[in-house]
Amino acid sequence: MLNFVDKLWGGGWKLSNRITKLETGVDGIQSEIKKLVEAIGKIADMRGDIRVLDQRILTAEQDIRELRHGDGFVRNRVPSEPGVNREY
């Protein structure tokens, strides 16, 4: 009888200890997942910033191409008046 009671109480304590360890492990995993989510969010923000910079660079390159061809300079509306009219 004493052996049965000892097993019953002892087994309960071991189970309780194992559940506590499992809960601690799950809590650690949850905190690591939160850190990963934050890091992924920062990476997504950086990707958005990089896309904006790429678009600005492409726009600047297009503007430079247009200027090389004389487009984009200030011109007179009347062609007979002197002005920059496709001259560098």
C-alpha cells in the first residue's frame, strides 16, 4: 500500500515538474517567434525603402537621359524668340 501511495504522489510530482518544464520551453519558443516576427517586419520595411530608392534612381536616370537629348530644358514657347531650344 505504501508503495502505491508513493508512486501516486511521486508520479504526480514528476508529471508536474515535466509540465512546468514544457511550459517554460513553450514560453521560450514564443519569445523567439516574437523576435523573428519583429525581424521579418524590419526586413519588409527595408525592402520597401530599397524599392523607393530604386524608383528614385530610375527616375533620375531617365531625367538625365532626357536632358542628354535636350528634353526637359526650359524653352521659349515661340520658336522665333531666342532661347535654349535643344541646345546645350
